[in-house]
Amino acid sequence: MTAVATKSTAHSIVEASPRTKAFAGGFVILYAVITILPLLWIVATAFKSQSDAIAYPPKVIFEPTLEGYVNLFTVRTRQTPEFIAKLPPPETWYDKLVRKRDMVIAGPSKVVPRFVNSLIIGFGSTFLAVFLGTLAAYAFSRFRIPLADDLLFFILSTRMMPPVAVAIPIYLMYRQLNLTDTRLGMILLYTAVNVSLAVWLLKGFIDEIPREYEEAALVDGYTRLQALRKVVLPQAVTGIAATAIFCLIFSWNEYAFAVLLTSGEAQTMPPFIPFIIGEGGQDWPAVAAATTLFVVPIVMFTVLLRKHLLRGITFGAVRK
Amino acid sequence: MAQIRIENLRKSFDQFTAVEGSTFTIDDGTFFAMLGPSGCGKTTTLRMIAGLELPTEGKILLDGEDVTFHRAAARDIAFVFQLFALYPHMNVGENIGFPLKCQGMGRREIRERVQETARMLRIEHLLSSKTSKLSGGDRQRVALGRAMVRRPKAFLMDEPLGALDAEFRHLMCGELRDLHDRIKATTVYVTHDQLEAMSMADQIAVMNKGRVEQIGTPQEVYDRPASMFVADFIGSPPMNFLRFEGGLRSGDRAVSFHDTRLAVPEIREDRASAPLALGVRPEHIRFADAGAVRGEVFGAEYLGTTQIVTVDTAYGRVAARLSSSASVQIGETIGLEFNAERLALFDIGSGRAIRTASAEGARHG
């Protein structure tokens, strides 16, 4: 009896036992490896040569080269060694790199305009969705709107099927409206998909901000819009940041609509990356380089907004 | 400073009527309390005065000017919220100065006015602190400062002490009244706590189900309640009601209460026989062997200087406030004697007080 009693007091409810800690630590490490490894593999592949990239068994140790990145950003033509020998000496390091493979640079590739498209469409639609979502969520949260519950349900219902289910009608509609392969078309489409998510997420956040803040500001001399901008928004920053990240991740990664609706002018990175073709098929190092660059903005955006994701800004000002 | 006049003010949300046609005037410089249980429409009335809700019908006049549909900001009134509503992203000084910033006042002047206000509230040392670090009482002082700094026509306060603990509430009651005596601003104070209303207000409006039941000084409301609701809501324990049936004749000084006659203040109206209630405050009951109403002691609650003794009578349970030195045995049969001067009569059907020599002048809402 006594032995059992000592044992139970020795077990702290605050401090985990070493075994539990070891297990938890092991689990976290395993999870990290599983999620980070593919990303590392992509980053590494971008620095491999074409032959190293497709080598079997896969090469973990290799001689790094920037060929993948050079190939990603350029269009090259193959020439005879005699022709290359006759050329004046290469002016830049990447000229040199390309000539080693008996090729010369013919011009820039389309990766930069595609990347710019992704940035404009991704951030543009995120901004629009969050902007419209904030206004709608504020209205739903604060005003007595007839049929508010039904309207909110309608808004949510647009998310009840995968957006691609309506791809064909949207394609036909866009063709009629001349919106296919335009940045505006893609921004509108992604905004439409994201806005329902934004309204619901933001309504939750705004509901939590006590009305008294705006009412105090209204009495003190602000108009409704000023109160929204200067009192409500600073406190909804957490929710807005979280919503913006979700919206951006969707529009940044979206593939199906991008393939269907864009081919040239407005093409985004997701449909562009898989079709980076080198000599004799897929140029894997270039694909990996493009993927690496593609991941960077979203990581940066998330890291930048991370501190706003922490709750606690409104904590303590109001007694609940 | 201003006089506030409310005329036939009504507010309904869909089918629910929150405020029904009340009319009253709050004189310049008055500390006016609106008292009532939750859901009685007191906060809605206050919000309409502030301009945070628009009335369905009726008028609100500030110093004779019709402001019924003016924007909140255009009314020049200040509002203190129960939850203080201090902006969490600003420090104390910025919070107090915010209304002046809204008005576009210069930075120097804002600083001076904030300093002055803080001095008045004795929170100068807190000006650069974060609001989240403050105690409840200090938060309330900051909220008051934010209201005062603009020198508005009137202060509207919605249960400003409701979020404080009992000890602090008592302290702040004193401070609020003291502040009001110094700045003499018209104040409308909403509360469900009768002690707050009684201890601070010049005038109390007792509200029930969207109606103002009675408006009067704390003494009037307590001594001459205009209705059973007021009599029951105010006072702790509330007024005792002893039901009986009978007719009334103007000029009579006694009523037939079941099989006895009970002396009451002179009746000033005639009434056919109807269910009535005799209202008696616990402190107007004495124990006397000769008492007309007899009952058995049910329990006693010791409160220091006094004790509340509950007695089961044939007409219901009655609470009496006696000196704590009186010794009372539970189960003992005793007689109750009422202070005839202070008795009230009510018509049970309408809940209204019967006009008598003592209840004369109790204003109905």
C-alpha cells in the first residue's frame, strides 16, 4: 500500500515523465523528418546536374551546380563545338556553364513573367477576398441583417463542393466574357472561392471583439467607417492575418483552374512548373529550382505574419 | 451641461418591445439613475439617448434641441461602458485623449487636458501604463477620464461598476458621487443594483418591462412606491404584501383586513370591493402580543445591528426587521403590529398604489 502511495506522489501532473518526454520528442522528430525531407530533397535536386538528378540509386552526396537555376531562367540552343570555339570568350559565369554543355543562351525563359503572374493573382485575390470578407463579416457581426443566417449559409454552401466541380461552366462563362487567360479573370475566380472562407473566419474573430470599443469610438466622434478602421481593424489583425494566409495558400497553390483557364499571358507557376522541358524530357533540376522559388514567398508571408497569429492583443482590456 | 427630455420614446426589435412610450425630463446637473431588473429596457433607453440605437417612435431632446436621429458623435455626450471598453492598443493617456484626437484637437492641448483630467481622478501616475496592467477600479477611472476629458453635455453610464468586486464598487460609488458634486454634470446612470442607485442618485426612475414605473428621489421611491413592482424591487428584504379583499372609501383611516380592522394612512380614493394588498416594510413591523396578525416564527437572519425575522402567518410569510438584541425563538407564536403611518395599499389587479395620505404624490411613470 505504502509503496503505491509513494509512487503516485512521485508522479507529477505538471512535469511529464522521462519516458513520455522521450516518446513525444521522438514523435515530433519523426514528423519533422517526414514533412521536411521532401522539401530538402527538392532544394537539393535543384543543385544537382541532370544526370545526378535521375541517378539510381539516388545520390545524396553530389557535386553542386547552378545549372538547374540557369536552365530555369534561360532558353538555350545546341551548337557544334566548332561553332562555340569560334565565339568570343563567355562574358558571364552562366554563359560559361551553358557552353560546357555545347549550348548557347538564346534568351530568357518565361519563368519570370509566370512568377509575376502568380504574385499578382495570389496577392491580388487574397487582398480582395480579405477586404470584402472583412466588410461582410463586420456587417454580419454587428448589424441586424434580414435573413442573416440564410445568407451566411448560402455563402458557406459555395464551399460544399470542390470548386473544380464547376470548372466547365466557369470555363464557358469566362470564354463568353473574354476572361480566359487574363489576370483579372484569375483574381476574380480565386476571390470568389476564398471570400466565403474569409467571411466565416473573420466573422468569428470580429464577434469576439466587444462592440463597446466601436460604440465608445462612435460616441467619441468617429463615424462608423472610421471606428471600423481605427478601432476594430487593429484588434482584428490576428484574424485578418490568419485569413490572409489561408486565402494566399489556396490561390498560390491552385492548379486545376490554372491549367484550364490559363495557357499563356496569365499562366501561373503551378501549371508552368511541370512543363519545364529540357533536352530529352523533363529538366528535373530546373523543375526543382522553380519549385524552391515557388515555395519562398509563402514561407516569407507566413513568417512575417506569424507574430500576428499569436493571440493576446485584446487580452486584459475587457473583463469577460 | 444639459437638460435631457424624453418624449414617448418607444423601441421595438421585431416583435419584442424593449421600451414603451416613456416620457420624462432629466434636469440639468441631476444624477439620474435608471433602475430595474435586466431586460427592463433601461440600457436600451440609455443607448437611444446616446445615439447607439435609433428609437422606433418618440423624441429625445438635449437642451431643447431634437437630437433623436443625430449621429452619436454629434450629440456631445459621453458614454461609460460596463466593460470599460478601453482600447487595448493604446496606453492610459492615449485612451483618455482619444475623444479629443477624434475632434482634431492639437497635441499640446490634448496633453494638458489629459493631465488635468488625470489629476482630477488621481491617476496621473498611470498615464503611460498599459490598460491591461490596471486594476478594475483604475480601469474604471480611465474610462471615466475618457468620458470627462471632452467636457460633454451629459454623461451616460451603463452599469459602470457592474464589473467591479463588491468592496471596490462601494469605494467607486463614493468617488462617482464626489466627482458629480464637483463637476455638476448631468449624469444618467443605469444599474440593476438598488444600493448604487439609492446611494448616488438625485432622482431614480424605476423601470419594468419597458415602462417607467416611478420617478422620484430615493426617499420617495422607497417610502411611497407607486406600484407593487417598485415596492418589491426596492428594499432588502422587499416590502411584505398581505393580501385581502375589500372596498375603500375616501376619508377612511382603517381597512377591514380579513376579520379585523387595521389602521392605515387616510385613504384618498373610493374603490369598489377588489383584491388588495397591504404593503408593509420589514422595519415597520413590531412584535406585540396584542398584534392583530399572528404567526409562527420561521427563522431569523442575524445582520449585526438588526436581524430579519421571518414569520409564517395565515396570509403568507412576512419578514420583519428587528433589533438584534430582541430574542426570538423559532417556532414561537407571536403577534405582529404594523406602523399604521407607513402602511401602503395596492390594487392587485393593476399593481398600482392606492392613493392615501402617505402615498399621495408618488408619481407614476
